[in-house]
Amino acid sequence: MGKGKKTNRRASFSDRASFIVGMFREQPERKFTLKALAAASGGADKVGRDLTKQILDTLLEQGYIECQGRGSYQLSRSKLTRYQGVADMSNSGNLYVSCEELPSDVFIHSRNSRHALNGDKVEFVVTHTARTGALEGEILKVIERSDRCYAGVAEVVSKSAIIVAADSRRMPVDIYLSRKKYPKVQTGDKVAVRIREWYEDDDMPIGELVDILGATGDNDAEMHAILLEYDLPYKFEEAVEKAAAEIDGTITEQDYASRRDMRDVPTLTIDPADAKDFDDALSIRKVGEGLWEVGVHIADVTHYVRPGSVIDDEAQERGTSVYLVDRTIPMLPERLSNELCSLRPHEEKLCFSAVFTIDEKLKIVDEWFGRTVIYSDRRFTYEEAQQIIEGAAGDMQEQILTLHRLAQAMRKERYRKGAIAFDRREAKFHLDEQGRPTGVYFKVQKEANQLIEEFMLLANRRVATFCAKRNGRPRTMVFRVHDEPNSDKFERFRTFILRFGHLFKAQKGSAVAKELNQLMSDIKGRPEENVVSLLAIRSMAKAIYTTANIGHYGLAFPYYTHFTSPIRRYPDMMVHRLLQRYLDGGKSADRDALEALCEHSSEREVVAAEAERASIKYKMVEYMADKVGQSFDGHISGMSEWGIFVELEESIVEGMVAMRDIQGDYFRFDEARYEVYGHSTGKVFTLGDKVRVTVKSADLRRRMLDFTFAEQEGTELIIRDSVKKKRRK
């Protein structure tokens, strides 16, 4: 806005009015005083103020502006374009609203939220556009409350009121329940509630009780609470269970006649010892000198689950099974996942199979896709198969050793072509009968795991290739794609590993994968192994489902999909249906409909992974609860403006040292350098630094471990040599 005209060249009434209207239009979020408007529009003497007051009175009467109290005025919200969108609440209580009509999400400060909550459909206006293009706005009203549930701890505060403190940081206030309406709720209960109303003048929303999950601290109650926090179901509706129970599992004569009969081919499954469902099996037989027929047999879920059925609708909505620390929340009811579609030993089962004829040089001489009937001769655990690979005698020894030899050759070839090998330690918990963690162990991937992995990868990529094109013409397909690394993130990764003496030269393509694999090999067993592996993973793009194929960078496959786990992933069911469609000579499927399902499946996969991490965090805090006051060695695994995250060496349990708890200086986080530095001492903390910490507190409700740096001689921080450095100027 330019400077106003001088008083001795007073603007006319119409000029002044146009100027003032322009000021309101250009800065709709700003509140103007009469004096400021008079001065800017032509003069703030008595005549100018009188003219300005007349203009403001007219604009008020027309409803163009609103009086905001204390003599300030603002553009009426009715004059701004109104949009509708869905609110997404951050941990701070502020909101971001997405709207297809706008180029980006709109930031809404909590003071302008009109009691909108996470997931609510809202009406809003954009009040400010920053030079960067960032949008800020105000919510005018909540159109529709989200049906999502919140888990929290109940406290009976009076004869008429129950207050629920929600676990989720996306619920910034307590929730009111009527004691008269819900007399069974007791103080200390973990409950599930849904928001029904939040009146403008009330401090808290009114809730509706959905379920009493159990006592706070009870393992089942806490796991169900985590599922609710991520809007994940913890049980099937009665209609879904009923539909599953009514499925006829009989294999009919028509089934035998319409399928390839592979019951006489030696067939086995290899799964974890505690697995309850077996959705993949391998068969192998020699069909010529140096030629092997290998069958990858996948449970034929879509034979039992038809499109549009109540079971299919439920599976589509869930998108994936969810794996918490102590349980699996299946995508399909047990009748399917553990019975009809589980390839249990000594039972005939219906499968969708990929059968390959392979020579010793890994050339695929022939391939066949279609529906089969199989008979699993033996169920192996990974440990049993590994013993045979390592030389022990056992059932189906010849078949396992042949599959192992072929798998290792395929693995070697895959890495030669540019696949990336990440091998980060994965912690698991020993749990007692009540689900409490009693110890930590690390998941080990050996050759038996690799055997299964390689043949599943083979089936996935060959099915993707077959479905993607016919006679050179593309067909709509559900792909699992993985983009190249983000250049900015990867550049930060290069810079970071220099501090450990690792120089990364490769710039793009397979050279990056080859050098990355060499780096992973070089750091094996070294102190920086875990943090370097973690940062390498973070620099990579996320794999997603889509109909737009760009290949899979991490696996170095031009075509890739998910075909091998329809019991636990809905995209695999989509792929099975597409494969049968194309085997039958059908036309290319509708791309838009499939893309919408791909986006939903990718979103559900992310949510499921977040819930899994939340359950791991809960068990980590529970495991450390009796170790408050004890000290442990660790390394810095992350940092933010709030504090420094430390991962313990022996257990890879992670907690945070709050900035306010770091003694000896005033410390701040430098995001550009990704380091925390002291203003006076110049002391610097960076990722990977070795430190010793003391457990300060273990907060199960927040699922947070608070650490402090261990102290020596009262005040001196125990900080290893790697952090005893001065900040670079």
C-alpha cells in the first residue's frame, strides 16, 4: 500500500472510499483503526477523520466490514470466498485444511478454529497469502463432525460428570461425558469416545461413549487404544463375521476341473514359528537336465471374496493387516485368514500360482500364471529350514537346498543390477502372559528368509510385467513403485557421513545403489552403523501403490507389484483380479477407479505403520518403567527444537533429552546444519554422537521416555569425544 495523500491535498469522498475499500480487500486478515485508515487514505486531521468515519459507517451498514471492538475494523468474512475441506490437526492444536480448489493446505491457528477437530468437515475462508504462497485462514463453522473415536482415561469428577483425558495429542482438550448416561464408567477406565457436540461457549466438547476398553495399563486396553488413535478397527462387525462363517469351503469337482492340479508336486511352506496363517507356498521338481519347475503358490483369496461383498468392502476399507507388538489385526476375518486361505500342511488348498521353468543360469525358459489346487507336504519354520541349509539332515532336504541355491544366485544377480540392501537392526520384545515386556532381542534375517524373499520377488515382478503390456500395448495395472532418492535429502546424507570418514561419490542410477551397498557393508558392526543406515533409509523415497509405473528403484525392477500376500494386503487382491481378467483376454481395466483404490491403500499402509511404531514405543516405555534413575550408553538418533533423541546401544530403545534439561549452557537446534549447539561454550551435538544418559521418567500415556545426560562430579556432562568440539563459525 502506498503512502496516503497529504492533508493539504485532501482526497475526495469517492477517492478516499475507493482507497479504503482497497485496503480492506488487499489485507483481509488485518484490523484497521479509524486513525490509520484516515492517515493512509488522504489525511488524519478532523475533516479527514470525519470523512473516514462516514465511509466506515456506510461500509458497516452494507455489511462490507465488521467492527472488531476498540475502534478497529476488518473486512467482513461474508465478502471472502468460502471453501469446504477436511481439517487435519497437528500436535500443537493448530489445523491444516485441505481443499481441492486451492493449490495447498490452509493453515488455521487454533484461536481461529471455531472448535474444529481432527477429521472434521469445515467451511473456511482464506484470510492471508504469504509471499511464499503459503495460505492462512479462519474456520467459519464445522459442517460435519468426524466419526473417529478417541481413547482416553476417564475420571468421575461429580455425580453428573465424567472427564476423559484423551491419549491422542490431536485432541487438545478433555472430553465431557454424562455420568447419568454412562453410570458404568469408573475412574481409571480406558474408554473410547466419539465427539458429538461442542458448543461455542463451552470449554470442552460433549462426547458419546463407544466402548469401555478396560483398566488403564491393561495390555489389551492399551493396544486397542492405539488402534483407536489411528482410526483403525480392533474387531470385525457382526455382519462381516457372519458373512465369513457362511462361506462354503468345499472344493468342488468344478474347482478341480477348472484348475491346474499340482497336488503331486513336492510343496512346502516356510514361515515364522508363531505364524497363524500361511499365504504362500513353494513347489519344486526337476523337469530336465539343469531345468527346474518352481511354483509360487498364493492363497486364492478372491475365489472366496467377491467384489462388492460385505467382506470385500471391509477389506478394501482396512487396506492392510496391522501388526502391533503383540498381535495382528487381520484385514480378513479368521475364517478366511487362518482357515480357508491358510496353506496348512496335509490339506488341499485353492491357489493362484506363478509357475516358472528355470535353468541353472537363472534363465526363465517358461512361465505360467493361473489358478491351481495344491497340497502342502510340510510346514517348516525359518529355523528348521535354516538348519537344513546349514547342513543338517531333514525332510525335503533336496528341495530346500535346490531352492536355496537358486535363491542365492537370484539375490546376487539382483544386487549386481542395482538393488539396494538395507540391514537395520529390528528390535523385538519377549512378552509375559500379560503382554508385559521382559526383554529385548533382535530379529535375524538368514538364508531361509532370503529363500522365500527371492521367490516372492520373482513372482511379483513377472506378474507385473505380464499384466503391464500385451503385444507392446500398455494395460492398466496396480504397481508397487519406488522413486529415486530426493536429491536434497541425499545431499544432506552425503554431507553427514563425511564426519565418519565416508566419501560418497556416485551421483545417479545404479552407481548410487552399488556404492550404497558398499557403504552398508563397510559400516557393518561399527558404532555409526545404525544411524547411517537410518539416515540412508530416510533419504529414500517412500514406496507406494499406483497405476502410473515408474519402476522400483530400491529393487532395480522396471515392473513390480504385490501379488504374494492377498490375506494381508488389499492391493494383492486387486492384482489377482487384474491378472485373471487379462488371462481371460479382458480389456484394460478402468484406470481412475484403480488409482483411487491405490491412493487409499497407500494411505492405510502409512497409518498401519504409524500404529505399529506407536505400539513399539509403548512397549519400550513399559520396558524402561522400572529403570528410572539408571544410566545407559547410547547415540544421538535425532533432534528437534524441543530436544535431542537418544537411542540406547543394547536395546535400541529411544528417548529424548529435553533442551531445558541440557546443563552448562543455553542450547539451540540449528535445522540447516542438523545440530544442537551451545551459545557460550560452542559445544555441538550431532547425529551419531555417543552419549551416556540417565532415564528421567517413563510416561506410558504419552508413550515418551525422558532422558537426561548422565552427570559426573555433580555438574560435568559425560559427553564422548565426538561431541567435544566447537561450533564452526
